[in-house]
Amino acid sequence: MLHRLCIVGLGLMGGAVGLAARRHRAATRVIGVGDQPETIDKARRMGAVDDATLDVREGVRDADLVILAVPVRLIPDVAKAILGSLRQGTVLTDLGSTKAPVVHAIDHLIAQAKAPVHFVGSHPITGSEKSGIESAGEVQLEDASCILTPTQQTDHEAYRTVDDFWKSLQMKTQRMAPEEHDAVLARSSHLPHLISYALIQAQTSRSLQFSGPGLRDLTRLAGSDVRLWTDIYTQNANEMAKVVKEYADSMQALAQEFTALAQAGTPGSEAARERLFRFLADARQRHDERFPPGKPKAPEPDLREKDTQVVPQQ
Amino acid sequence: MLHRLCIVGLGLMGGAVGLAARRHRAATRVIGVGDQPETIDKARRMGAVDDATLDVREGVRDADLVILAVPVRLIPDVAKAILGSLRQGTVLTDLGSTKAPVVHAIDHLIAQAKAPVHFVGSHPITGSEKSGIESAGEVQLEDASCILTPTQQTDHEAYRTVDDFWKSLQMKTQRMAPEEHDAVLARSSHLPHLISYALIQAQTSRSLQFSGPGLRDLTRLAGSDVRLWTDIYTQNANEMAKVVKEYADSMQALAQEFTALAQAGTPGSEAARERLFRFLADARQRHDERFPPGKPKAPEPDLREKDTQVVPQQ
């Protein structure tokens, strides 16, 4: 068990980690650092922290583990600001949705400052379109995946500290290179968010009005923080360019199928119908394998070993 | 109140309408017509019908209102099969997700047969990705929209009968030309379904695995019945060709923005970032107006009069 856990940033995810850490008694004391008096009051009242402060240097002092739960664009700056206040051996992690830029920036900072501390990047694959600590209780960490992104520079003991911490919250940890993380998440998270925003913009005011639960659920992510997502997209622009182009091309191909399909009664229409049926049937099969029908809606990451590159713990 | 309501087809939607009709006492008797003994047993046990039969001609006899709740490709055939068994003045409606082909086919059938019955097309804007009467309880009709699609041939009294029926289930009825319905629903329902299937196919096995609640929710509709959706797409292929092309073009434009954005530090990247931020912010605003944050997740169709073409009842 950790002695002193410090969470820097008391928003949706910082709050969720604090709540889970206290629920699972992952640390003797959970200290939160917020940037506004109201936020640290809320964090205390919700039980997301044992104590909280506005002074980041005070908060991180003597911590075994510091979690940077600030917006992704600010992570390196906050890391830089606290490096001098950390005691020897403190382990640092983050919750950023992109990993390569963050991880390499902090590795570089630590090497340059010769700081006696260790960093391991983390990304818990869960969340909500909502923002703010008041929605932290809606984020489910238990049973979700958490990806750790060590580099050549990563200390083995520090990796184990971070891995053990996430496991103590009942998360399923997986290890990935930062660059692979960014490529995988471009598809599984950053593209879906973009689609939610784009699907709203594909509506007319009349079609928005005459919509049911389908459109509501598919555009849920368009309620996400726009600044945060602009930053994620900026940091992962290379991967997004590839993934969005590929997706756009598949949509162009589907548009052509519909043009062929619309020539009712022609052999071309019959063939297009057959291909469309096959496309939908293949997608349905892959969908049902990953998200079995009739299961409850809570996130259930599929970490079956058969197609997971399981790396033994260090 | 109706005397005898007959629902032909005891699947997800037929079952949901039966349950709601009985809950709201919309008819003295609700008769269901199923195609398998197990289905009609289930319908009786669930309380979706007062009585049920495998014989469609027997079921529709003496009905005031017959609801065709069969898959959309079968609606005209079933209408044709029962026309001779309906008593004078019976009102016929359906639940099809496309309206122009269905409505014009049935109008034509009735005119040709000189049958003394009346048809009005309906489409309740609600549902589930699930199939089968066993999931009927999950479909919420109350407070959802129901679009009615009268034509030149539609009888005023029959329109009122169908309109009153849906209102008795606490649905919000709206009137639209069949062609407008198909154009509007191509955007608000048929495109989102296609996106769910396509988003699954945009995943690798690794990205499918490392996904959170976002991907799960955005691909929920890919669990829908493939045959049914192939039929809907076939019937609405013209509108889909337009809407999917437009959406694909917007995705191509976004892919180009990401390519520009990836040139970090250039003025082109800054400009792309600014445009992307604006795109997301506009989408978020439209999203939050239609689906206000913090509201419960139940479908809440937005039928504010300000941008609705409200047509007085006949």
C-alpha cells in the first residue's frame, strides 16, 4: 500500500481516481491538488481525497506516487513545475489520452534535471463526456483497462509501483509502447469522438429534431470538452490524419454502393445489395464478439489472452 | 377508445406497441398475430396482447385498427394478403422505417382492390438494436415522436384514428410527407446505423480490444438486425447515396485538416487547429441544445414549436 498518494488536478478523472483510491484503500492518505478553493472543497466533501491544497509544491511533498491529472497539454509544464519539490524516489504518472508527446517530454525533463524521480505514463481507458469533479462518480475504473507506456528510460521498480496501483483499483493493466498506444487509441477513442461531433454537424435542424435514442447515443461524445479534444487531436494529428483518411475512403466507397443500390432492378443494384449485406453482417459479427448482446452496459474491456500481446511484468 | 386493435407481427416493435396499448388501455382488446407458436405464447405471457393467433385473417377480422408490425420489406405483401379479410372502415397503419415506398405501395393496393379500408403510414421514432418480443419492454414509446405520413389519398377520419391512437400511448405525433420523412430519417437514423457498422470495420483487433465506453456506445447500433437494415437501405438508397456522400466529403475535409495540423509549428498547422476547434465547438453547441447535459438518458424528442412545422390536426 502507498503511504502518500498525490493527485494533481481535481477534474473528472482526478476525482474518479481519488474516489477509487480511497474506496480500495490504495494509499494511507490521498492528497488532492486543485486550482480553485471550490474544487478542493468539493473533492473533500465527495470523499475523493483525505486532504486537499491549492499549493502544488506542498501537495506533492513526500508523496510516494504523484498522478498528473491535468489536461494533456499542461502535463509537461506541471511536471516541470513540481520536479524540484519531489523527494528522492517519488514515482510520477499521468492520465493523458495521448502518450508519445507527453512521455518523451517528461523523460527528457527528468534526464535534463537529473531529478531523482521516475516517470511511467498511464492511460486508463474509461471516462465520460462530462467534465468536472462533480461527475467523477460516473466514471467506472474497476474492470476497465489501463495502458502503461514505459520507455527505455523507465525504471523497473517504478513500473511495478504504477502497475500495482492501477491493479489495486481493480483495473486491468496492459503495457504498450507510447507510439503504439497513440495509433491504437486514434482508432478506438479519438476517431469515435470525432465521429460524434461530425454526426451532429451532418444533421439539419429538422433531422436533429426527429431523432431517437440512436442519434442521441452516437453523439454523446460531442458533449465532451472542446479544448481538451483540440489538444488531443493536435498531439495525435499524424495518426488521426491516417485513420480519418482511411475512414473517409470507406465512407466514399459506401456512398458509391448506395448510388448503385438506388438503380433498383438492375444487376448492379443486386450486386451492391449483396455487398452491403455482407459488410453489415461482418460488422455485426465483430461487434457481437466484442460486445456480446444482452450483457450489461458497464464497460467490459475484452482482455482475453488469445489476441493480446501479454507482456510479463518486470 | 378502440374496440379491437390487431397487431400483425410480434417482434420487438409489435411487442412494444402491444405492451403500451394495454398499459394505456388504448383498446378493449389487443389481438396479436405471430408466425410461430412460441412467439404468440411469449406475447400472451408478457401481457403484450389479450389474445394471439397464428392466423392473420382470423386476427384482423372486425378490427378497428390493424398495425402492420412486420419487417419493412414484407409490409405491402402482408397488406395485400389481409385486404379481403378486413371489415368495412378498418384503419390500417404500419411501423416501417422507410415510408415513401411502403405508403405508395399500400395506397395503390387499396385503390386497385377498391377495398373499403383506409391506410395511414406511421413511424414511431424509437427502438433498440435488439430484436424479438423478449426485448419489447426496453423500447420506450412514451414521450417519443411518431411521424404520420398521409398522402392525397388519406382519409381524414382515418388520420385522426391513427393520430389519436399514438397520442393515447403518450407519443408526440407529427405529420410529414413520406418523401420528407425518408430524407430526414436518412440523416437522423439510417446514417447513424451505417456509422455504427462502419466504425466497427474501422477497428483493428487490437484497437477493438483497447476501447472504452465511447466505442461501445457508438457501435451499439451495429448489433441491429442485418437483414432489416439491408432492406431499409435498399428502400432508401437514393437519400442514403446523397447523405453518405455529403458525410464522406466532410470526413475527407477533416482528414486534410489533420494533415495540416500535423505540420506542428507552421502557420498552416495553427490555422487548422483554429478551424478544428471551431468545428468541434459548433458541434458541441448544437449537441447541447438538442441533448442538454445532465438530463436523464431516456429519449426526449425535442418538439419545441419554434422550429417545427406544426400542422393543425385535421
